[in-house]
Amino acid sequence: MYNSHGSDQRHSGGGQNRFGQRSQAPRQMIQGNWQCSECQAEITELPFEPDGVRPILCRDCHRAKNANKPRRNF
Ligand SMILES: [Zn+2]
């Protein structure tokens, strides 16, 4: 008869949900060398991989575009 140290007694499987709280993964930045299609600024990293179809915007232009986006905010 072996003597277990009691580590196997409380093995409630799947009762705890410690996963699922941190769903925010760190955003992966893609390093490269592009040019902003608006102000021709140099872009060295992007939060997404450019597909060659969409214009690549630098951070400032991207923010400006988002700011110009019409919102239904009365
Ligand atoms: Zn720009």
C-alpha cells in the first residue's frame, strides 16, 4: 500500500475558470518598411499585415481618418 501525499485527493477537474479572464492578447506588430499613402511618412510597423490592396496609413493619418469617420452621435 503506497502512501499518497494527499495531492491526488482534491483534483476537481474543470471547476475553476481561471482562464477566460485575460482575453486581451498583446497585439502583434508586423515589422517592415512601408510608406503612408497619405503623407508619405515612413512606416516601420503595422498592427496588421498589408495585403497590398488597401492603402497603408501611418498612425497619424489612421487616427485622423478615424476621427473623421461620421458617427451617429446626437
Ligand atoms: Zn500618414
